[in-house]
Amino acid sequence: MSGHSHWSTIKHKKEATDAKKGKEFSKVSKLLMAAAREGGADPVSNYKLQAAIDQARAVNMPRITSSAPSKRRGRRCGCPVGKHRL
């Protein structure tokens, strides 16, 4: 009896939603990295970064995931070597 597997139905729905969510997350993380690169990693002084963080929250992106790209891009700020650890 093909087509009657409950797990296959769940799997197909999950694949579709995960692909959609992954596409949104990657778009928002690119925005976060670009905003942090342009104006620094501090969302208080960087309006574009704050807007990108708000957009990340709108698509239910986890806080840890949304803060990682901005911290990663904010490190490359021209500070003396050894100030920031990787």
C-alpha cells in the first residue's frame, strides 16, 4: 500500500518548510553581516544592524544565530592584532 506511510508525509512537509526557513535565515544573516561590516557590531549605534536584527526576529531566527554573523563581521574593525580573539 504505497502512499500510506505517515512518516513520509511528515518528511515531505518538513523538507519544504526547512528549505523555506533556511532560505530566509541565509538572507537575513547576509543582511546582518553587511550591516555589521558597514557600521560596526554595536546595534545601538548602527541603525542598519538594528533593523536587520528586527528582521531576524520577525522570521523567528534564534537569538544566538542572529548575533553570530554580526559579531563575526564586527571583529574586522582595524583594531590592533590580538585585541579580538577568533
